[in-house]
Amino acid sequence: MKEQKDITIQNLLTVKSIVTILLTVVFSALSLRGGISGEQFLNIFSVVIAFYFGTQYQKGEQQKGGDQE
């Protein structure tokens, strides 16, 4: 169980994850302060999250050998 927790923490500390979390925090703060509109926030956030989960999915497929025919 401890190994699984360590792996999860290591995955959260990847550069991609840190950038995603920081962008989420920054754009949330800007949206709450009125620096950007809700629509702009939604567009930016959607792109960031789609990229993050898209690369996570692709990584999982490569590990499973999904690229082999």
C-alpha cells in the first residue's frame, strides 16, 4: 500500500502535472479577481485539462502495447 502511495506522489510531481496544477491555480485566481472572463477561463482550462489527460491516456496505451498491430 505504501508503494502505491509513493508512486502516486511521484506521478503528481512530474513537470507536466506541476504545470497543469499551477496553470489551474493561476487562471482560477485571475478569473476570481476579474482579470479574465469566465468564458476565457473555461477555454484555457479546457485546453490544459484536455492536453493533460490526453497525454496520460497516450502514455497508458503505450505501456499496454496498444501501438502494436
